[in-house]
Amino acid sequence: FSAWLVGFIEAEGCFSIYKPNKGTSMVASFDISQTNGEILILAICKYLSFSQNVYRDETNSFKIKVSSVRSVENVINFMKNAPVKLKGHKKLQYLLLLKDIRQITRYTKKINIPDIY
């Protein structure tokens, strides 16, 4: 499942850093979605130990977006220990996330961010 999940993240996942409101600090997030894929997204949430709720939009696309320190740490640990690695643009997106997370004290105080991917 873990090798498959890396491929699914490559196709349907997103790593991002954003500023939710003026005056607030930056937030790291990971999200993944699948049209008509509620069971699949729920299985991914369980596998990565996410506690957030799955959201369904008007196009019947099921999504999960996490930004809590614990959830981001779970994603980083999964990616670090996965049997295969991301490739191409998604790898760049992930590496930029790791680089930016090193500047956000909310995450650096609690997560051991890997130097090598």
C-alpha cells in the first residue's frame, strides 16, 4: 500500500505553504482528493493517522487537507520511510515544502525535518 500511496500522492496530492490571514505565520499543508473516492480517501486518512474530516464538494470529489503539526509530521515520516520516492514536479514541491518548513517555528520545534530525501 505504501508504494501505491506514493504514486497516488504523485498524481493527486499537493504540498503547500500559505499564509491564512494577515499578521499570522505561514502554515504548511498537505491535501489529496479523488472524485467518487470516499473509501479511498478515508483509507489514506486512517493509514496516515489523520484526525481531520473528509470534505465532499459539489462535484462529488472527496478531499482531505491537513496542516496540523502532527499530521504534517505523519506525512513527512511516511515520505521518509516509503519504499519509493516522488519524482519530477511533485518531488520539487515536497522539497520546497521541507525547505520552507525549516523557517516556521511551529513545525521546527516539534518535527525532525530530514535533510535528505
